[in-house]
Amino acid sequence: MSESKPNQPKPKRPRGRAQLLPGKCIACGARCESSCPVNCVSMNDAGEPIIDAEKCIGCLKCVKVCPASALEMVFTPEELALLAALDRSGTVQAAEEEDPEAAALAQMQAAYRGVWVFVEQEDGEAAKVSWELLGKGRELASKLGVELSAVVIGHQAEHLCREAFSYGATKAYLLDAAVYANYRTQSYLEAMCHLIEQYKPEVILMGATGMGRDLAGAVATKVGTGLTADCTGLDIDDKRNLMQTRPAFGGNIMATIMCDKYRPQMSTVRPHVMQMPEPLAGADGEIIKVHFSIPEEQVLAKVLEVIRDGDSKHKVDIGGAEFIISGGRGMMGPDNFALLKELADELGAVVGASRSAVDAGWMPHDRQVGQTGKTVRPKIYIACGISGAIQHLVGMQDADLIIAINRDKEAPIFEVAHYGIVGDLFQVVPELTRKIRELKKQGQGARGK
């Protein structure tokens, strides 16, 4: 009889070590770092991962969460030889046990479907940013294969549901009660949370206005989800995650942030960042009237009187202007903005400013264009003495036509400008004004004949 050999343990399949692929990282917000169970991932100043190969256990978690597939597993020559030997011998690696945490996460996410846009309104008039977001929401809903819905909270505001249908919504959730006549955080918060609990949306978009920022932060906190503020770009990845792009690291880079473990995914977007869709006359949809409100006596804040800004008639809405002439640090002082005002008067434009000019006290804050000012989308934008820091560019780069005037031919503003004039603005701007006046006089003379 032959002597039986004891069972030999099967060799373990090598796991390898994680490694960053050059040029692939999109600085998504350190998702790989937060997913690592052994803290072997740290981030550099550019938002890219630095991996300690000695500590890496090859668990693949960082590879799986990376939205840009910027991480891969690498193996030593010895590990590669073992893998080849295992493949030749037909040794099959046992299927990995299902991760209970991953299964629970997938089940939770499957319960959330649909894209919602909160329709901000005051006295029955909707904020234009709501319609802009419906246009973007239509794109996101199409990629996800779900419905686009509007959320209308107010009093006697059903007409906004029908208006929302013309901008792309196919369904509208309406909460109409006297307690919602004026915006108050508590009442609107309870209304939104009730809707979320009952209907479970996948994505919620709100305008980055005073109301939207206040409500979005409160809702995200109460439902326990993530919120990305002041987004400049929105998209969907192949795992149904909302890719939310916004300036980061003081505006020096554009980061893409995702909320992959919580639902709903929430974003706020500034007015004029997204393209306004063309309304479709006669569009219809389903209005779902939700009968939910809290008693007035339970709302701690009371609106005693609404006082309109008496000076609002004289203020300039730079965010809605179609023609803007902006000045920056190159204007050298507040008095020199009179040059831009002369040109603006001839062209029917409004005068804007960069942050440096506003911080210097040369122009009021309501004229500031940029990340910490207003986002604009005019037909024509003329930048005078503005170098083009990214904080300014994110606020005006979607203008239909950009003209830059700067003495520095290497100024970043020329990278986004359609037309550039390298020269002294104190010579160029007055000459432009003079030439336009001449052309206008010639036009008037021709009409007189």
C-alpha cells in the first residue's frame, strides 16, 4: 500500500499593491484615502494620492472607489511567476465572499431613483436658476434613465408646476399651504425631508442662492447625506454617482467630488452657470399634490413684515447682464473706472470688477465677477486689466464672446479669450470709446439722409 500524503495547503493568490497611473487622477476629493483600511494613502497638494507600498495590503478598495480608474494593482516578478503557475495548474481562486457592507450599500442605493430640482420661488415667481437646473437635470435624468421632477413648495403656487413642465420636468411634487407662503428654514426643511423619506430621489439640485444654500445645508444634515456647494459642472459616472465639479484648494484646481455611499446626492449651483433651456410650449406632466404641513404655532420663526429693498431699482443686476465690461488690478485706482463707464454707456453695457478691484474698494461687491462674486453668462464680456486667476475665470468663462485687454501677453485671461489686445488699457479703452462714438455718429448721419 502506498503511503498517503497529507493535504497540502493551496497557495494563496497574490494581491499585489496599488499604484497611481500617471496623468489619470482627477482630484476627486480623496476618496481613495478615505477608503483605505490601513491608512497607506495620503494626498499631495494637487489632490493626488501618495501610496505607501510597504503598508498596502492589496484589498482593492481604493481601486474600486476611484471614478477615473487612476489606480491599478501591480505585482513583483515573484508574484507574477506564482500567478502564472496557478493559472497553469488550473488552481481556481475561491470566489470572494460577498461583502455584507457592500451588499447593504447596493440595496440602499437601489431604493433611490429620480432627479429632483427644487423650484425656488418668492410671491409665486420662480428664480431663473431653477429653470437652468431643470435643463441640466434633464441631461442627468436621461443618463440615469429616470424621471426629472420639480419640487414646488409655497402657497397658491401650482402654476409653477406647469411652468416646470415647459422646462423639461415630467413630474412635479407640490406642497401648497399657508405655512409655506414665506420661506422659513424650519417649515421648508420639514417639507423636503418628508418628500425625501416618502419618494427617495437619487439626485437633488438647488440654486446656490441665499435660500438654496440655507435649505440645502439643513436638508443634507438632517437626512445624513453629502452636499457639494457652488458646483460648476455635473455629470454621471458608470456607477450612477453624481460627478460634482467645483473649484478647490482656494480655486487653484477643479475637483470632482462624489457621494458614493449616501443618498440622495445633493448639489447647489450658482445662477447663470448652467445654460438656460428653451421653454417648450404646451408641455405637460404629472402633478403630485402632497398634503403635508406643520402647524404654524410649531414654526419658531415668524414673518412679521416683508420689506423690499428700496434701492433695488437703482442697483445693477450684473448676473443677468448681456454685455459686461470688467476692470481688475490693472485699472490702478477707483477713478479710472470712469473710462470703463464711458465705454459701457456707449455700448449699453454694465461695469463689473475682479475680486482684487473690489477688495481694494474701487468697486462695490455687487459688481464682482468670479468665484466669490457673481457667475455671469453675458453675450459679450470685455476684461480690462484682469490677469485671469482661476477664481475669476470660473465666473465668466461661459460668456458667448470674451475680449481681453492686458499689457502682459502671458496673462492667463488670453487662454479663454476669443479676442485679445496686448496693450495699455489706458490707451486702448479711450480709443475704443472714440471709435464707437464715430461709428454711431456716422450711422445717425446716414439715417438722417
